[in-house]
Amino acid sequence: MSPLRFKTTINCGGCIKAVTPSLNKEVGANNWQVDTANPDKILTVTSGQVSMAQVLAAVEQAGFKITPLSE
């Protein structure tokens, strides 16, 4: 399964720290990363065991905006 990619408002280390508990719970530690150097703040989820809806809910629960990217 290919990675899931999302445009987010996770734009700094503090934001990553805030979203980490939610994402780790849903997708597992080491199964996601955010490219804060990219203007779209791309979140990539590499776990094949998680749905797009689970990722959207986890990020929104942490207080950030998230939009799926079409590949």
C-alpha cells in the first residue's frame, strides 16, 4: 500500500509535539512524519494499517487542519 499524504497546518516543532500523541495512538510511532520545510507542511503516513479517516480525525483532534492530497 502506498503512503497516505496530507497537506496540514503542522508547521513547527511545537506543532509536531502537540500532534504526536494523537498520531502515535492512531498510526503508531515511526509510521508518520511531517515535512515542515515544505510550504504545504506535508504529513506522510507509511502504515498500511490505518485509514484516511483515522489520520484526519487524529490531526483534527489535536487542533490542526488537514486535507488529503491526491496522488
